[in-house]
Amino acid sequence: MSYAIYPSLADKRVVVTGGGSGIGAAIVEAFAKQGARVFFIDVADTESRQLEQALSNEKHAPEFLHCDLRDAAAIEKAFDDIAGEAGSIDVLVNNAANDDRHRWDNVSAAYWDERMAVNLRHQFFCAQAAARRMRMRMRMRTQ
Ligand SMILES: NC(=O)c1ccc[n+]([C@@H]2O[C@H](COP(=O)([O-])OP(=O)(O)OC[C@H]3O[C@@H](n4cnc5c(N)ncnc54)[C@H](O)[C@@H]3O)[C@@H](O)[C@H]2O)c1
């Protein structure tokens, strides 16, 4: 496949959630092909390590972080690790989800909460974690 090249994406620090497989893996690859520095978060270790390997010759080899996005403390730690290594974050792609089909009459309160945690809650906390680190960088620039 051939790609248009967008020079403004080169060296951008990009975080992709659920980047180990499916649409997320395609997003990781597309940013890596633009020369961006990609960090991707997932629980699927085997697929994620294979993706790291497949893209290891790109300008910046994408880096996998194992993190269960249902765990807000683990999200904070993952963003700390990324910002610690890369300095800050420029782009966040909130992609992870688990689109499980179900019958409405089988939904329990526990199942509802688990679906919200895997499909919605982390989207806010990843945005919060990324925005805090972007703001820190802006403050440092203006000092
Ligand atoms: N709007 C639409 O029509 C439409 C269609 C297809 C997909 N989507 C959305 O696009 C996104 C990607 O879809 P996909 O088909 O590639 O899904 P997928 O299930 O193939 O991939 C999702 C990825 O998220 C990861 N993941 C799931 N739970 C996680 C957790 N708790 N912590 C960390 N990682 C976790 C999985 O391991 C997987 O790698 C999803 O948000 C999906 O809902 C939307």
C-alpha cells in the first residue's frame, strides 16, 4: 500500500489505545509510516509483540505497553511511563473497546458496569491523562 506523507506528523508522540489488533493496529501502523513515535496500549500481549516486531524497522519502532484500561491507576502509570520516556504526548487516539453483542434482557448491573469500563470510562481518563501532560509541556514552553 502507498501512503501520502504528512511531514507535520514526523516525530509526533502518538498514543493509541487498543493498538495491538484490528483497527487500532492499522492506526499504529499508519502513524509509524508517517515517522511518528507511537506508543500503544493493549492487553493482547501476543498480537502487540507481533506488531512491534513487524514495525521494528520504521523510523521510530512503535512501543507496546501492557495496560488494562479498566484500571484507572494503571492508565495513569502508563501515561507517566510514556511521558517519562518521550517528554510529553502530542496525539491521543482513544480506540480500545470490546463490542460484545448481548440481549437486553440478560444485562445485569455488573455486566453494565464492566461494559462501561471497557467501552467508555477509559476514554475520559486517557484524555485527562494526555491533556494534563500536554498542558505541562505548554507551561514549560512559556516559562
Ligand atoms: N462505529 C462503528 O461502526 C465501528 C465499527 C467497528 C469498530 N468500531 C470501534 O472501533 C474500535 C476498534 O474496533 P476493532 O474492530 O478494531 O476492535 P477489536 O476488538 O479488534 O480491537 C480492540 C482492541 O482493544 C483492546 N482492548 C480491549 N479491551 C481492552 C482493555 N480493557 N485494555 C486494553 N486494551 C483493550 C483489544 O485487546 C484489541 O486489541 C472500537 O472502539 C470499536 O467499537 C466502531
